[in-house]
Amino acid sequence: MCHPSSRPFFGTHCLYLFFGVALLVDVVPARGELLVTIEDGMIAPNGNLSLDIGIESDTPPELLSEFEFSVRLNPMPAAPGSSLQFVDSQSESFLSDPEYVFFGNSDSLTFGAVTYDSTTQITVFDLTADFTDVPVSSRRLLTTIELRHQTGSASVGQVAGNQFEVTLGPDPLFFNADGFEVPFSLTSGIVTVAATAVPEPGTTAFLALTLTGAAMRRRRRPRGHRT
């Protein structure tokens, strides 16, 4: 214990103690986070679209063993009567993609990874089959979602340029094999409805502006807690 009444002792023993603590602090690695990115996309009126969600680490590698999150569709806004929806039977082909983060070690190959909640929400879950960690560094595939657009009561001309946000629902969860939650940040995606015909110059400019706006989307950092 360092005591100010013993000056020589304070000048040697305590100095070594402070240096030791500083050294320990210096060797502790900085914690990074996972970066989840939902792609932007363009869909034809009454058309279909497959959209990738990627994952990487800003301080590689982060260790990942399990995840669960919902994906939601939000109009921003869209023509009344039109909608962007999840295909009710997702193919889950991403599970067999070599770029998939748990490729070759997925527990969901047998029972499925995607639950269809509604036309505007699905839930995705998977964990490593052997309960070990997978190091995440450069970009890997987290999931692929399949979407369809419906004009409904709107005309094709009315839906051209409509946009929908693709984002994660509240409290997404990412865990390592030790049961600790892995921090992450999210970049949402934007799906824009294209025109089926060759657009007029004014329409082209409008679509360019909307896509530019999509590129400037903000990042949000949701937080979930394991109980």
C-alpha cells in the first residue's frame, strides 16, 4: 500500500506499481464492433428483388456464434395502395452460399433460419452447429431477403420513385460462444421502385435524387441485452 508518510517507499514501490498498471491497460485489446449493412436496391413495379445483408468488423476479428434479429419494411412514403412485401416462402439459399458467415457450420440447415411474421417483417436466427466462434473480419453474408412489390390500386406511373426502408427491428442480438453480446452498428437499406418504361428526363433526375438521398441515410446503433 502506498502511503504519503513514507516518502522513499512512495518514490520507488508506488512508481513501479503505477507503471505496472499502465502496462496492463496498454496490452488490453481495444473492443471493436460488428458492422451490419443492408444493401440498397431497385425493384420493378409488381417485380421481385433479392437483397443481401452483410456483416463485417471494424476491428477484426470479432467472434460470432449466434444471432437473432427481425427485418422490417417501412414505406417512406409510397403511393396509396402500393406496397413492398416479403415473399412468404423465403428460399434461404444464403445458407449454402460460401460467403455466408456460418457456411459449413450452420445449425439452421435442418430446421430453417427464417420465420415469416407478416408481409412486412421476418425473423432470422442461426447459430454455429458445433457452438464454436466464427471470426468475422472482412465482409461476409449475414442473410439474403426476398421481396416483391405490388402496385395495388396505384398505377405504374404513381409508384415510380417510391421508396421503402429496409431495417432491423428492435433489439437485434449477436453473441459469441461465451454468451457475451457482441456490439454492432447498423446501416439500413433503401429499395426504390423503378419505372418499367424508359423514363423522361425529369423522371430520370427525380430517380437520381432519390437514390442520392438513399446513399445519405443515417446510421443507427440499436442495443439489445441478453437476459
